[in-house]
Amino acid sequence: MLPADNHVHTQWSWDTWTDASMHRACERAIEVGVPAVAFTEHVDFVVWGEDDPTDHGLTHTHGREGLSPLDVEGYFACVAECRERFPELTIWSGIEAGEAHLFAGSLAAVRARGTFDRILGSLHALPYEGRLVYADRLYAWYPPEQVMRRYFAELLNLVAGSDAFQVLAHCDFPRRSWPGAEPYDEKVFEEEYRAVFRALAASGRALEINTRSPLWSVSLVRWWREEGGEAVSFGSDAHVYGRVGARFAQAVDIVEEAGFSPGRDRYDFWRR
């Protein structure tokens, strides 16, 4: 039995393709046997609002020209339609909040417009020379290992600086575009992973196993458990409907071997 997919994007996210569809994502979830989906649409920001923190030293963002705000009303109407159309599938509303520690006020304003069942916290961009720049672009200016260490350091700031999210998504995001001459080695960054895991575990939140990213080793998931992590969330990070639940069988095998098992019911996070 597959777990719930707690990280799915549809046409309501600004970075999806034209064939993204909440309806078709529901059909795909039913087809592959995923018992529930959370439609966690992107909530990212281009400028800082008056209620956002001002002590980060950043003046503007870079590379977010195509970003558009979430149409909250349209999104919730589509969720309601899908819940009526697919009663056999549990459907959760949600958002993926980017850089929540830097945009606390702006994020609070979005959250005030509806009740979101799942809120993911993510870090896609890092401070660089007064700008907020997508993490993978820093490979042009820094050695790969330095980019990853800068990323993990800012991830600690995210965990410490925001309590708005329940699940930390893809905690080694720049790994997706790793350009190093040698393959990415998790052990090189064990200390950094463990520091993030300790902070996240102390806050009582869940860690995401992201199946769009390179799948983690059993050892890495064990680091989460050893640092006090109690819960694991599965997320396909699907940006097209055909990826809902993708590679979940492999991810389940890894998580089970690391010492986690299904929670209270088939919709729950997996727990130690």
C-alpha cells in the first residue's frame, strides 16, 4: 500500500507546464493507488511587503521574472470541485512556502485567505550580493561543495526563523543540478544534514522524502531518525499529473529499512 502524496503541483502553481491539471492528478492518484494527495501550490514572492523582516540585507530578487501570485480563490474552488468529483480520494489543500523566514508577513497574508491542510517549507534561493538568487545558479560562482554548504546554512535559518510550515521539503534542493566532477556524496555533508535534522526534529516537524530529487540512501534517512526525527512525509513534487506517486515504492523500501513504518492510518505520516 502506497502512502499519501503530500507534495503535488497543478495548474495553480506558476512554474508548471500547460498539461498540469488538478483533475488529471486526481485520476492518476486513483490509478496508481495513492490514498490521498495534497495540492501544495507554490507561494513565492518577488518583493518584500511591509510586514516582512527587514534585517536580511537583501534589496531584490533575481531570476523570478516569471513568478505570479497564487490565485487563492480559484485554487480553493478547484479543490472543492475535485473533492466532489472524486469522493474515493482524500484531497488536501496546501501550499509550498518558499523562503518563509524572509517573507513571514507576505506568507501570513496568503494563509489568512484560507485554511490550508498541508504547508511545506522550502528553500529554493539564497542570499548573494544583496540579491535573492536561485541556489543552482550559485554553481557559476562557487565550487559545488561550497554551494551545498551555503544552502544547508541558510536552511538552518529557515527552520529557526519560521514556524509556518509542517514539513520541510527537499532539504538538499541544489543536489538536483549537482555539477561536480565526482558524483554527489551524501557522506561529505553528513555534518550539515545532521545539523538541519536536529533543528527540525527539535521543532517537532516532519521531513519530506522527495521522489523528484535523487532518492536518498537508507543511511541518510537513518541520520534523520538518529537526530530525533519522528515523522517522514512522502512527496512526488509532481509538476505534471503523470508523476503523482512516482517512485513511491522505492522510497517506501528505503524509509522502512531506515526504521520508519506507517502511522496511525494510511493517510498519516510514517513514524519511527
